[in-house]
Amino acid sequence: MLLRLAGWVANTIDADILKGAATVNAMAGRIEAPLVGWVPRLSAADSTELATVALRHLDLQACPRHPLRHTSATQSLNAKEE
């Protein structure tokens, strides 16, 4: 059984990375799935806040079969917490 990668997210771990855009563009050219977003290095008070901020950097329209595609990512995140 083969699985198809629906999409991928670039994450900035090192705020001082050299040639970050070139690196992400090179990866995007090699990975056979859409780049859903590029999340910058984040700092927040708690994990829920981090997740909410990270979701703002994603374009779920790039993954047409993703369950969050037709809803607000923040609304879906909040619904899972209840």
C-alpha cells in the first residue's frame, strides 16, 4: 500500500538561517506534494497559542482533501479542545 503525501510545511527552527527562501524553494522543487505553508520561528505563552499562530501561516487550499479545507482552521482547533 502506498501513501501519497498530501502536503508539507516548512518550519524555521533557526531564526538566523542563511538562504532560507532558497532552501525552501529547493525542497519545494523536489517534494512531489504542495507546500502548505512556511511557519517562521515562533514564541508564545502556551502550545494552544503556538498552534493558532502557526495555523495562520498555512494555506489548506493547497490540500484539496484536507478536512480543514472548508472550515476555519482556528474554529477547528478550538472545537478539538472542547
